[in-house]
Amino acid sequence: MDATTAGSGNGETSTHAGTIRLHYWAAAKSAAGVAGDELPVDGPISLAEVVRRAVALHPGTRLPDVLQTCSALLGDRPVTAEDPDAVQIAPGSTVEFLPPFAGG
């Protein structure tokens, strides 16, 4: 699949410096100890790099293991099934990490 760059959820792309917002849900929030993080970036970075940086912000936690089981949303678009090295996250974007939920 081709690399995808998304902006703030409205389809715009950005190559400018800014931040990428991360939002952790349920077990991911518990593992990180916070509801979310903001990553300063100089331009778009891959989803794989977003995950690497998120893990680095919370050393010694269960976050690496939890994020491996999470679904990832870029804005309102699921990106878990795509190659994380090919998914480009632009400054101003929000990435949601949703662990599997019981019930339904």
C-alpha cells in the first residue's frame, strides 16, 4: 500500500513542525499512566516511529506490550492493518490507541 499522510482529520496534509497528539484508552491509558501524550515533530513521521516514541516516553511500563494489541486510529480512520512504516502521521494529527475490549 502507498504511504499515507493525514493531517488533522480533515484530509489535509502538513509538512510543517508541530505536534502529534496521542490518546490512550483503557489498558493503554493504565499502562502509560496518562491519558495521552504530545509528540513534537519537525514534519510527518511513520506510525512505527510514533509507537517507538510513545514507548520511549514511558520506560519500564507495560505500554510496549499493550500497544502491540491495540487498534490504531488516525483521526477516525483505522490504520492497524496497514504497514506502520508506510503510514505517515502529519503534525496536527491525533492517533488513538484502543486495546481490545471485552463484551460488546
